[in-house]
Amino acid sequence: MAMAYSRSRVLCAAARLGVADALGDEVRSVGFLAEKCQADATALYRLLRALASIGVTEETTPEHFRLTSFGKPLRRDVPQSAWPAVIFWADLLADDWSCLPTVFGPVSRPLRLRDPQDTFRWSPEAEGYSIFAPSWVRLRRSRPYRSEHSR
């Protein structure tokens, strides 16, 4: 249960590097993926094994991986791509989630998490709106808003 945060960070690292896009529908070597993702091959191999442990990739032969059907939504070029949601929730809002214990801590702790003058972390992101909008739409579809006045 406590590993969920690290799993979301693994997914986020893979999304940021473009691992799913580099894999596509092919089996690819770690060397090829490292070059394509501009990553260190040894570190990328560890990331790919971590992704395999949660069912996103599969190591078909030593140091060769393919994307599983579970991992395909991480590709940016597929319909209903999960890429924006992964970046939004597991990266751009990660700092906010890490402050959650402060909110529920002793009364003596301040409850304000951020200065109202601070921008959200995703605001300066070059693709901020294109990341935020699909994530928000998906969230709204899964949890329809109901105000007190709509009952």
C-alpha cells in the first residue's frame, strides 16, 4: 500500500523520458531506448525493470523490453492517452501531495500549504495547459460535480 507513491513516480519518470513512445509496438534494447530517451543505459534498465514489476513493460530477453497492453496508454500518440494525467498527478502536483500530513497534523501547525501569490508548478510548464486540461476533463467525467444547490 505504501509503495503507491513510488510507483507513480516510476510512471512519471517513464512518461517524462518518453519510454512508452520509444518502445512503441516493438521489442527494443536498453541501448536503443537509452539513446532514444537520452538517458543513462544503466539507470534506464533499472527503470524498465521497475516498470516491468508493475506490469507496464515486459523484459522479453535480457535487456530487451516491450510495452504491455497495460502500458500502452502511456504513449502520447494513442487515443485516450494517460500521459497528461500521469504528468499532472504524479509530477506537477506531487509537491502538493507531500504537504498533506501538515494539513492533518497538530493544530499548532499552519494549515496554509502555499503562498497565494505562488503559481502552480504546472503553470510555467511549456505544455502546462495541454497537460492540465485532459487531466481535469478525465477527473470531471469520473467524479461529476454536484453543488449543494444542484440537489
